Amino acid sequence: MPLRSAWILSNGVVGMDNQSLGLAEALGLDCTVKHVEAVAPWKYLPPGLWINPLRFLGAGSDSLLPPWPDVIIGTGRLNVAVSIAIKHASQGRTLNIRIQNPRVALNHFDFIVAPKHDRCRGENVIETLGAVNRITQARLLQGAQQFEAAFALLPRPLIGVLLGGTNQRYTIDEAYAHRLADKLISALTRHGGSVLITPSRRTAPAVTAILRERLQSYSPVIWDGCGDNPYFAYLALADYLIVTADSVNMASEACFTGKPVYVDGLTGGKGKFEDFHRQLQWRGCARPFAGELQQWEYEPLDETRQAAVSIRQRLEISGLPQD
């Protein structure tokens, strides 16, 4: 039977859901998002220790009952055991695709799409440089058309700033905001132009407030969370893109555009985030941000399409249905 339907297993983390949705869309599948609420003690345990994952889920979980979908796609630790259980319940008919290293035996999955910095190796693993995502030329065109009139009179170049937030590796706080403001002011002084800033859900309000105050004489455009999110428009219309180092997703999405991408807040240390950013630099996609702007060219990063193509090719070789 041809592959048509996909369940996206969601734990409510937008960045993870977008990876799963992006891959499903690139595969041409009809997507249904299934929210999975992991509860104690299971959410604290490795996926291999979960007992009967389809039974012991929180009250906020969506129904997970047959008919089973053709494909299940999930990202993140908290739905790994559920995806394996669905594979078993469907008697192996449901294709199990995992994004990121699942940290369990890889033979539970038909395909694993994992970034190189996850260090996941196996015959069923498809390695990517960055994160798969939902960015397409069509979405960028739509974003540009929606907002280009609003930005038409702004002085060029347009400098798009994609703000993340504090995580285990990076601190995006008030002190960081001042350092970033210093570098943005330096770039604006040398090159002119305008700044377009979009905070994420993880950005502390104090960070946005400091940037608004420090850059007020340059009339920055800062999304306040109201109305339509201009994120796609920033990617489409900006001449330069600056991304905070905490987000693999945003850096991957920015590099899809083929525009100069600067990463701010790099430490030069060890760890998978820094490894990822070094790989972006070696590929020619990104450079550290130091308050200067330059133009350069590189092959845009389209990991989602390439992962989908690889999956379809492997399905064809194996003789499994793919369309």
C-alpha cells in the first residue's frame, strides 16, 4: 500500500515539531499531529525502560488507536518509546522515522535522520549537517509578499536578527543583549541600514527590552508577539542574517536562504553546538559576528529535501512502497 498518512508525535515543543512536520511535508505525506504527554515516572526514565507506552500516557495525550498510519515521525526523547510501540502494534507495517539520535537501539527504526553533531552512526541513519525544518521557497515567497510593503521604505541593508534564549550551553541574558547591541550599532554605523529583530519563545523579555532601548535611534523593527509572525519575511527580505548560537534550528533555517549568515555568541569551546557551528563555517554558510558585514556566496543548506530524497531512494531500493 502506498505511503500516504503520517502521525507526527508531538511533546508540544515547536522547534521539534517543525522538524517532524518539515520532513513529512517534504515526503508528501498527509500529517496528523498527535500530542503525547509523558508522565511520571516514565518521563524521567530512558525510553528503553518504559512499560506499555501506549497505555501509560497523560490525560492530555491524543488517542493513539488503530487504524495505524503509514508513517510515524517524531523528534525528541519523550516520544521515542511511543513510536516503537506503534511500530509493534501495527505488526511492523507502520514506517518508523526518528529525527535526532534516539539513544536506544537503532534497529527499532526504519530511518533515523540525525545531524552530524549527534554522532549517530548506522545503516539506517541519514546524516544531515543542520536540522531539518519547514522552510521552503514557497513559504519565503509568501512571507516576503506579506511584509515587503511594510519594509519597503526602510534604509538598506536590512539586517535580520533571530534571537533565541538561554540553554545549557549558552546564556542569552541582559549582559549578552548589551554585547549584541554594541556589535549591531557598530555594523549600522559602518554600513547604515535597518535592523529587523524577531525574538523566540525562549527569549527573555529583558533581552528584547535592552535591544529596543539601545537601538532606538536606529528605529529597529522588533516583533512584539502580536499579529502574524514575520519570521519567514525576515529570512526572505533581509540582506544579512544574524542568529544567536543557542539554536541549531534557526541557523539551519537561515542558511537555507543562501544569504550571509552570522552566528553571535560562539565560545570557541567544545560540545555539539560548537561542533555544528564549526561545520557551518567550514561549509562556507556562516561566520562569527563581530560587528562587521560582508557579502559571500555558498550553496544553500537544504537538508530537509535531501533527507526526503534519501529516504525515498532507500525505499525504492528495498522494494517498499513510497508514493
